[in-house]
Amino acid sequence: MQPLFYASAIPPHIRVGQFVADEPRLGWAFPLMRQFPKAEVYVVGGTARDAVKGVLPKGIHVIVRGLPLPVLNDRLKKMGLTDTKDDATIFFRPDHFREQSPLEVSIPVDTYPNPHASLLADLGQRDFTMNAMAYSLNSGLLIDPFGGARDLHAHTLTAVGRPSARFSERPRRTLRALRIAAEHAYKIDHGTWQALKSHLPTLQQVISADDGSAIFATPRAHIGNEFLRTLEGHPHYGFKLWRDSGASSLFTPELETLNDIRHRGGETGLERTERTLNDLGHPVPTLVFAALLAHLEESALQSAKNIIVRLHLHNAHPHFDYANALWMLEHRNILEEAEPEHMPSSVFEHIFGKERGQHLLTFLHATHRARGQHTRTRDRLHQATKRRQELVTDIRKPQLIRGRDLENLGVQPGPKYRKILAKIRDAQLDGHVSNKDEALNYARNLIAAQVY
């Protein structure tokens, strides 16, 4: 998201007003208000929140009060494409913006969708105060009955009304609170925090499926998604919230054993993990997950597999690659035994050459710095980084020959294929061959001498 560069002295309602005035996708609202003078149109939720912060909103959510959903839908159809989401909301793509993400246009909800329900009733059912603000396109006023702008200014996440009521309505809000707080580095209001901790265990509730089997009422993939997203924004702070809230003991008990691991000088695995996460900055979820498990030592790989299976992490997050996370953990000690300068070029390329190789180096640097000791492995890490930088241009070059070329030279398919191709790749990366003809000649020499 790009900042809107509002001056800090600009009042919140002016900030949202400037966003509305500059957003052409909201142009349809004004003809609608002229046609239906009693209709009230509000920018709400995350749209109002982000505009108050001075950040370009990710999406646009609008409430139209005073019009039944069918009437609203008929009017919107004359101004663009519509698709009914549910009994309260329409996905709307205005004319001239049909290729962009749809707007969410809703009627108010007061327990049930009701076009004449009060705006206050709708806002009162939302999760957190920062999401319970609305800007009136009719009057140009910001409606903030629960102090959302105040909490935004204080960088505090506060539940609307009674926190226990909000979490009882939707227990998943507990994890959403952890994720939002971690994403923005916000503190959590004391009452909200206490209610959150007491309601987290309800996510373990088991119900009967249609076939009579027992299943979790809250899908494990949903918990896995929130777990990864909580670690994504500010990994160190996200992990602290995950542990302090009790979510870790409920859903990732393997991570609780970090505090039982003792290293030289009495340092715990948890302390090293916290330093590692703090060192990573804002990396991809795959890298954060591997770093989270690294200091479990011998149990790291199996613990990672347990968590991946339990929380269905293989399909929980679009940017999480569980196979690469496991691969990094499998290779976390590779430089304790191997000298990167002495690795054949094709072997070095296989390990460190691709994007996952760069992630591996970042992962290894962070985990080894967390140990606070200068070791031979630290020196090898610098060697590997330097060698990757020197080879990065060559690594991106495609292989000069493939298995079909070896078949044309009379080599029968089998294990020797990979060995010959690896030697030719070594020669290419080392600068001894530079085109296909040279590579084929080199292959003929290898085959004739049976050196593979």
C-alpha cells in the first residue's frame, strides 16, 4: 500500500473525505443519493480505517442504508456489473472499472440484514474499534462511536463493546486479533487481551460431521493460515503474541519446548529463536517458519512436519512453501561439514543457486548469528554468499545440453545421464565451455574416457 501523504494535523474526517473525493470508483454513489434522497451511503470498515491512517485502502466497502437489497442491486446493475455475495452484500464493479477488484456494497446488519437498521447497530457488531468507523458521503462526517480513531492513534487494538461478547460471537476473532496486532505492531487493550486468552480454547471445540465423525468446528487450515500471517508482518512480535496468548500451547506445542533447551552459558532455545526472528526482518512465511523451528535442534525437522500436518499448512497460505521450509531445515547444518569453495559448481548451484538457495543463506546467517559465536561455519557462510554473488549471472543461464542430446551420442538412459550432465554443467559454470558445440565435444570426451 502507498501512503496518501496526509499531514498529521489533518483531522480524520478530512482524510477520509480526501480519499472519497479522489476515488473514481465511488462516483456511482452520488447519482444514487440524488435518485433516492432518503438513502444514506457510508464508507465503512477497513476502508475507513485505512483512510483515517493515511494509507490507501486495499479494498472498498460501502454500506447503503434505506434501500432494500433488490432495489439497490437493480440500481447498481445500471451502473456496472453486480454479483450477490449473500443476503446483505453485493460485489459491484462500476462501469470503466470492470477489470478491477469489486467493491463490497452492503445493507446494514442488526443481527440480520435490515436495510433500515441503524448504522450504530451495524458498527456495534464489528470486531475492533478501528474497524467500526464509518464516513457519511451524505454529510461528510466521520461516525466513530467506539473511539477507533483514538485507538489507531494510540496503536492499540480494542474490541468493540464487551470483548467477551465479540469473541463469543465469533471465536475466530481471537486469532484475527493476534494477526492484526502483529501485522501493525499494535499493543492489545488489557480487557481485549484477557478475553482473547480465555476464549482461545473454544477453537478446539469438536462437532459431529454429516457422516458421524468428529471434526473441529474451526478448521485447522484456518488456524494455520492465521498462524503464518501472525508471523508474517513482524515475526518476533508475532511469535511473542502467539506464545503469550496461549495459542502456541494449544496449536503448536512443539514450540513450547524451546524454553527447555539449554545451550552454552544457560541460554535457551527460545532466546536464540527470538534473536533469529528479530534478525530476519520482514521475510516470506516459508523462511520465518523454518527459522522458528531451527533451534529445536535434533527434533526440528520432525516438529516441523508435525505442525505442517496438524495445521494443514500445505494449503493454508498462498506464499508458504512447506517443502522448501523442510528443505531448509534439512540443510541447516550443511556448512558444518562442507566447504563451499570446494563444492563442484553444479552441486553448489543445486543447493544455493535458486531463490530457495538465497533464502537458505538468509536463514543460515540469522540462525548462526543468534548463537553469538564466531565459528568456522560463520566463515563458510561468508564464502558461500560470496561465491553465489560471483556465480549469480551464470546460474541463470540454461543448461547447454539435455538428456536427449546424450541419447543422440549413444548413451543409454540411466544413472550416468545425471553424472555426465552434472560434469558438463560444472564446466559451463566454471567457464570451460560456453556453447552447445563445446558442450557436446566435452560430452564425447567424457563418454570416450568413461569419466563419469
